[in-house]
Amino acid sequence: MRNEVVLITGANGEIGHGLITRLGEVANTHIVALDLKPLDKHLLPYCDRFIQGDILDKMLLGRLIAEYEITTIFHLASILSTKSEYNPVAAHEINVEGSINLLRLGVELSQWQGRSVKFIYPSSIAAYGLPDLKTKEEEGKIKEWRWCTPITMYGCNKLYCEHLGKYYANHYRQLAKDRIKNSIDFRCIRFPGLISADTIPTGGTSDYGPEMLHSAAQGEPYSCFVRPDTRISFMAMPDAIKALLLLEDAPRSSLTQLVYNVTSFSPTAKNLYDIVKKAYPDAEINFKVDPSRQAIVDSWPADTDDSAARDDWGWEPDYDMERAFNDYLIPAIKSRYSKKDA
Ligand code: SER
């Protein structure tokens, strides 16, 4: 009898850290973690197995079929928006070909196991692309189907993978005589910028939020690359993990769509500056706009409408901005950096 496990790709990334730590605390969750880089040693005790490898390596993925009964795939591996712009073709390979490899793995697993495999996929506000600031302001909290016209490679990749997921869930091999339905139970969340106390993102464009905070906590000066009035939504990492697990757990019959917005607070960069300065009055933060990265953030919505997630699977964030900073981020970051100094 093979072990029932959940597979987590991109295990070493920001969401991977949060998810593995949370799942590791839940009894009887067996985790197989996959990442290109060696896994953070703090995560190792939570995993049944860590595989250092590439999601483009089909042989590696194929070997998993023989070894594990994979009930859920959390496919977190991806290259974020700023980094993707520096190498769009590599980003496409990882973000799109990597995702189709995982979807194909899911189909094959489901055939062996005789039941559908849950495929939980984090998408992003980068899937949106608003044409100008006036439209961004008028649109306010955006619905899932509005302005799906991304201007970044990452956004294009995420939006396409959402479609791929829906295709695999509903129409895969629709003309085949021996078509097997419901192999993939695809469920997707469009996340805002995420802020974690434990990790700093690499290569994203919402990074000015977490970077401002982590720099202040370490006593390092920081130049924010967007204007003070720039507004997008953000979320504290514990809420992002809560959203993933709630969506995974929801009965399939309650889902009226497969791609859901979630949001919790929507500060301007100046609001972030103010809250960081309140906690770290000596922090040296200035605004030095990078016009190209600014244009990317300006194309993202000021906030999203997450009423479908609230109605369908009971989504509700635990952290508004005050709570996120005062009860989670600042205390956890203070203890993290003081331990490093010790
Ligand atoms: N955090 C992502 C990025 O900045 C957007 O979802 O690329």
C-alpha cells in the first residue's frame, strides 16, 4: 500500500514555507516537497520526503506515480513578475510548461488511483491589466472576469494556466471515445501581494511592501520603487494559507467557479510607509520611482471583489492591515531578527 501524500512544488518559496509549516502541524498530513533549491532546514522535519529537482523533468515527475498516492497537488512553483520580465522565455517554460507537466501528472495519478486529484493553484492580481489610472480608480474592487488583459509575462502565464486548469477540469480530451472525466479537480486563487514575517519574496513587483518592512526591521535604508499614492491589495501570509486550505477543503458542489479572488487590505505605498515608520521610527525610507515597475503595479487593480469566495467557501481574512502588522508581522519579525543578532 503506497502512502497518501500531498505534493507541494516550489516548496522553498514564500507560500511553500507558510503552507508546509501549517500542514506539518496537522496530524496525518504527509508531505512530499519538491524544489529546485535545497529545502530550508526548518521545513525538513514536516516533510516525509524532499526532492531537489525540476518541474520540467518529466522523468522525475513520472517516478512519483510509482511511489506515492498523491491526493492533492499544491503547484506553487513559479517565477514572479519582475524576474519574468528579464527572461520571458524561461518564465514561460517554468510557469506554463511546468504547470502543464503537473496537470499531466495529475491526470495520470487520477487514472491509477481511480479518483480525481485536487490541483490547487495560486494565481495572482497580475492576471489583470488595467489600461490607465483613471480606469483603475473607477473599477475599484474588481470582479474575476474584468480586465483579464495582463501586461506582464508572469500575468499572461498565470491567466493562461488558469484556463489550462479549467480545461483539464472540464474539457480534457473532449473528443476522445475513452474520455475519462473529472481527473483533475482544479481550484485556483488569485492572490494579492503577500507579506510574510518569515521570508522575503524574490523577483516580484509587489515586493516593495515586504521589502520596506524587512529593511526597516534590519536597520537598512530602503528606496521604494513606486509612488506613495500607489494602491494594490496585500495579504498577510497566514491568511493566504488559510485561503488555500479552505478552498482545498470546500465540497466541489459548493464551487460556482474555479478561479477566485481573495483580498484583505488595500493600502497605498504611503499607508505602508506610515505603519512601518510607526513601528520603526528610525527607519530610512524614501521613494525613488522606477517607471517600468511602476507601470506594472499601476496596471494591477486597487482591490479585488472576493464575494464569490466568501459566498462559496466561507472565505474571510483574519487580518486587516492593523492586525496584520501589529499582531503578526511586527512581533514575528522583531523576534526573527533579534534571534539572528543573538
Ligand atoms: N507578488 C506577485 C509579483 O509581484 C504578484 O502576485 O510578481
